[in-house]
Amino acid sequence: MDKTYSPTLVYHPALATGLTVDPTGAIRPGTKKTSVRWIIIHEAGNSSVNAGADNHLLYLKNLTASNLATYNMNKRLGKTGNALYDGLKYISFNYFVQGNIKGQSNTGKVYNIIPDEEIAWCNTDGTTPGGGNMCGISIEIADSVSYDMEDGYRRAIELVAYLLNKHGLDRSAIKAHRDFYPVKTCPYQLLTNNRFDWFKDQCIAKYNEVYKGVTTPGEKPKEESKDTPLQTYKVGDEVTITGRIYASAWKAGNSIEVKDKKFKITEIIAYNNPTAPYKLGSVGYVDSATIAGSNNAIWVPSVGDKVSVTGNVYASAWKAGNYYTVKDKQLAITGIITANNPTAPYRVGAIGYVEKDSLKKV
């Protein structure tokens, strides 16, 4: 057996069937991750008959087309800025794993739907730097009544082992969706049956069986990483906020910028994939990255900051029009757009606009 690759890992690469980059950015935005830190396990939460790999891929294709039609309609209605994205649904994942059809053999599938190095909208943490969407590879496991769940776990375990080796990760990188969005019990069956530690153990056992001692580009020493897990919060927690507070949990409407202000979390929004799920009373909503003292706490860019830019530079703060890519370009932040929820709010020099993940303070 060739120990650098397990032939059962990718039964059929779904990208070959034509899930192309989505011009609205809602399904496959095509945005490159700054790094891969996590492998995040989900269960699809769809027990319907035949809710497997093919139907989920078809769903994403149809949703891509529907989102584009909605986006174009918004343009025809004269909407601009963030309003162009009204009505779009954001959902995607890097891999979909399906066990054998019950009573049949050799019918399981593993679809690689979005490349590892691209972000997918699967972890309900928006664009939190270092978070699940921005730095994680998401794996959905079919939990339909039509498929053998244990076989699905087996295939997912093989896939995780492969990805650990490919990206030079260790056991600490294997996360549940709940680690990034604590109000959602996902993967439901693994968590409610107290099997998630078992799942991680099996991933490491498979890794050791297939890859241990094999020199590959992704291999690294097998001790635990020193990365600190992302911190989560609950209703009643008193927090200090440095960053932007939004009028809605989806970062729509007006927003304000604060620094070192104390609030109490009064609600956590758990539906429709909020990007700022933590409600601070009547003040507004924040994401975890704005909470000071958090393991997720981040630098808040300001006008005048000297930065190194690596990524796409856009003609507008809403990623409309042309763009080009730069690497390690030394610039200064010359403006920050706050109105109408820009997706690339930071103006750098006189060359254009970038999103936060493209910036590094120097």
C-alpha cells in the first residue's frame, strides 16, 4: 500500500462536476485562507431519505444559481453596497462524506466540494480571524436514514487522517462545529452519544497506521500544537469590547466602534448563520473577535497603521469591479469605510480596498 495516499479517501472529486467560484461569494467565494489550522467535523442534520453526497452537491449548485439570480435582481432594483446581498443564503463546506447505502457495499462517497485552501461558510463564526470559516477545513457527514452512519464515520476518519498529514496538523486541530458556535450541538450524534473523543482517537490511530514514519511535504513532529483553542461565551458573561458593535447579528445596518467598553452578553443568536451572534443588551451585536481578553481577541486596524498586505485589493469596499493580488506589499491604512457594511473596508495607500484578513500590522 502506498502510505502517502489512501485510495478510499476521495471516491469522487466533486469539483470535477463543476461547482465553480460563486460571483456573489455566498457559496464558493474562492477566497484563499491565510492558513489551515482546524479540521472541523459536522453532521448534516438532514435525516431525509437519500440526503447524501449527490443531493447535497446538487443543493449547492442550485443555491449558487438562485443566489446569483437574487443578486442580479437586487442590482436591477438599484440596490448598492451591502443591500446587493439581500436575500442571499450563505452555506458551503469543503468535504461531504456519505457512508454506504444501507444493505449495500462500495456505495459510500467522499466529495471534495471546495478546495482545502479556500474558505467555506460552514462554522457560523463569520469572518473571525483564525476561526472556523477563515482557517478551517469543514467536513459534513451524512446522517440520512438511507446511509450507514458507522461507515460514514470510517470514511471521515480516513479523510481526517489524510488531511492531518497533508497540512501538518495534530490531534488538537480536530474540532467540532460546536467549538466555534457553542449554542449548536454539532456533530449531533457524536456529541450527544459522547463519542467525539472516540472519533478523534480513531483519526489519530488511522494517521499512525497509514502515515507514521512516512516523509511527506505536510509531515511535522507529532506533539500537540501550542495553538490555544478559540474561546466561547455564554449568556450572562461580562465582557470588555474593543471593536465594532452592529445593529444586527448579521452585521447589517449601522454600527459603532468602541474601545475597552464593558457589557454583559444578554443573548446568543443561534439561527440563520449570524456573523455577530453575541447580543449586548440594547447596544447591539458583536462577534467573538471583538471581546478583549479573549483567545480570539485581535488587532483593530486604524487609519495611519503601517501594514503588510497579502491578498486581493479591490476597486471598491464592497469587492465590486476589478481587483488584483499583492503579496507582502508595505502600505498604510488611509481610510476605513463604515457605511453600508463593506466587505473590504480598509483603504490602503491609494491602490484600493482590502479585507481584514489581508492585513498584517508592521
